[in-house]
Amino acid sequence: MIVGVNKVFSHDGREYHLQAEDLGLEQACFEVRVYDKGTVLWRKKVAYNEVLEKNLPKLEQEESLRGLMEKTIQTVQAAIAKGKLAPPS
């Protein structure tokens, strides 16, 4: 399947690179990473079995996975904005 989402999120004078990358059908998950100046601040694997269980055509499956990635990235952005994911001082 191999899809991904990349965003730059500016907050409090910093630019964070948010990345979601598919780890493949064998693992049925994607990894979300938050970078600050090239350093990984946070990472998490997110399963997407529910997307696969729908047995959608390939294009729709990829769109559904991309939507889940985008939603996860938005949640991470909110966490950064609330100060829950901050670089070490």
C-alpha cells in the first residue's frame, strides 16, 4: 500500500515536521513521527486493521488510510499546540 503524509506545523516559534509513513500490509500499521530540526521528538505506530477489514478496492483503501493518517496528524498538531509534545528545553 505504501502511502504517507508530511506536514510542517509552526507553533511557538518552531517548525515541526510531522510525518506518517505506511509500514506495509504485513504490519498493517503506519508510524507517525514528529521532528524538530531533524531530531525525532516523538513516534508512535498506529494499526489500520479496520481499513483492511472493509475489503475496499485498492484506490479506496489507500484513500481511507490516507484519511486516517491525516486525522492522526491533526491530533498530533493539537497535542503540540496544547504543549503535550514539546522539545526538551
